[in-house]
Amino acid sequence: MNAEHGPSFTRRAHPAPVAADARAAMLEDPGFGRVFTDHMATIRWTQQHGWRDAEIRPREPFVLDPAAAVLHYAQEIFEGLKAYRLSDGGVALFRPEQNARRFRASAERLAMPALPEATFLRSIEKLIETDVAWVPGGDGSLYLRPFMFASEPFLGVRPAAEYLYVVIASPVGAYFKGGKKAVTVWLSDDYTRAAPGGTGAAKCGGNYAASLVAQAEAMKHGCDQVVFLDAAERKWVEELGGMNVFLVFDDGSLQTPPLGGTILPGVTRDAILTLARDEGRTVREERFSYEQWKADAARGKVREAFACGTAAVVTSIGEIRAAEGGFVIGDGGGGPVAEALRAKLVGIQRGDVADAHGWVRRVL
């Protein structure tokens, strides 16, 4: 095995894959995260042997010891990216190298073995090649979920000595039901997402588990998502439950909270920064408070706000609700800057707009 590139993959075909007609019916309206392809990629890591047993195999339940460290100490990380059906029938990924890099950084933060980036990319490409019939056309895409967890059966607080890396795939439609033009967001007063020195910049399950009570609170108030403030002062806007946030001002400039260890460095966030600057827009990575956001929206200085991430791409925020009273952004229905950025980004992802930055990685 080459230490840099990891083990070679073997392939074990599913003995009873989903029939073509049943698969076609599923792809007509897959929803989000409920339909899965026939296969998965797996690689094992042990302290003694390193990465080994790389395989494309039937998607099936794991046999997991009740003492598996992940169940007790939450050593787990994941990523999310999409494969897109191109107009010529081919399939491509969007900036998967960024996901590979972030997966490695998340592993290091949680004291887990760092998967070689080349192996991460190869595991995804091999799974797509195997289950290419599951990649939908039209507005759909194949959502890919690489993840890794501590599988060693051991009850003790230390980094585990055994891990399992897995990639599963799910054909998906729109993240928000009904393809909403703008979402409504709830301001969380009682809960924060991350603190300095914590795991905010890592993509680990614990971050999302801790956000669910706030997300449930948002849903009780008729909102689609929750927005978190910083943990230290409870003043500065950080990010939504699963997405980064941008403001659009009356002079055409954009602003987003800066990275600093408490905010996830989003792949879509980085692409938006680049595309906006390509258009000649001023883009500031600077803190802004909730009160500033509210005041600037009231006087028309903030014209738009939007969230961005792999799952939802770019989604306008039309209204903020809060216990102390909220506010509407613009006319509450989204805005042209967010729509234009979304259209350009999706066009690049699907091969319909020129890829000036070399972001698209063709698989087939």
C-alpha cells in the first residue's frame, strides 16, 4: 500500500440491486436524504496496520459492538458533497478537493487518523462509477456522504485504535420543501453552536446534535432554520444550523462572518466569495451583530440576506423571527443578487457556465 494514496479498492456487487423501473420511480421525487443507492465504499483503519480493506460493497447495516467507542465518546466526522448530471450525460463533482481537505482537518481536530486526500477522492469516484445509474438528471443530484467513526470496542477516554471510513450516496431533490424562494429564520437566544477552542470548524456530528434543540425551537415558531450568535458575547451573528450566512447591502457589497475556529469553512461559502469578487463586488469577511443586521434591514441598507451550503446551495432569507421581535429583509421574498449567484454557481456545477477556476472535476 502507498502511504500517500492509500489502499486499492476491490468491488463486490450487490446480489439484488434495485430494479431499473423501481429506481426510475424513486428518482422522480427522491426528496432529500431518504433514498439510497445500492452500494457503499468502506475502508478500515487500525493502529497496527493503518488503512486497509478498501471495498465498494453492497449497502447494508453494520455489525457494531455495543462498546464501540463512537457510541460513548462521539468520535465521528462527516462530509457532504454532490455529483451532478451534465448536459452531455456525463457526471461531475464540484470542488471535491476542498471536502477532502476539510475531512482531513476534521479528523485531526478529533484525534482521528487522517485519510489521504487522494483516497477520499478515489472512494467517491469509485462509488459513483458503480452506482452511476442513480445520478438523477434535471434539477436533482447525487448527494454523497463520506463519514468516519471510532469502531474499537473499548470503554475508556482516549483516541480509539480502530476506525471505519464509509461513503454512502443518496439521490436528492430540493433541500427545502416546495423550492422556497426565501426561508424564515429563528434567532436562538438560549443556545450557541460553538465556542472558541471548540469543534466549530470541524464537521462532526456532535456540533449538529447540539444544534437540534434550537432547530426544534425554530420549527415551533414556524421557521425553517435557526441562526446562532457567538458564545462569548451573545452578540455577533455566526451561522445557521447547517449553513453559512451572507448580507447584501444597498451599494452591492456583500458581508459574511469571518472564519476563526467557530464557523465551518464552507465550500459553497468560499465559492460565493470568489464569484462575487469576480463580478467586481466588494466582499467583507467581518463580524456583524444581530442588532446591526436588524437596524440596517429596517432602513434599507441591507437589501438581501442568504444562506449557502452544499445541500441548499444558495437560499434567500426573507424574515428573522426572535423572542424580542423580528424583522423582514427587503420585501421578504428574496433578491436578485442571491438569485444571480445561485444561477451562476449551479450553472458551473452542471457544466452550463464556463468554469474559470477549474472547480468541476469530471468523473464520467
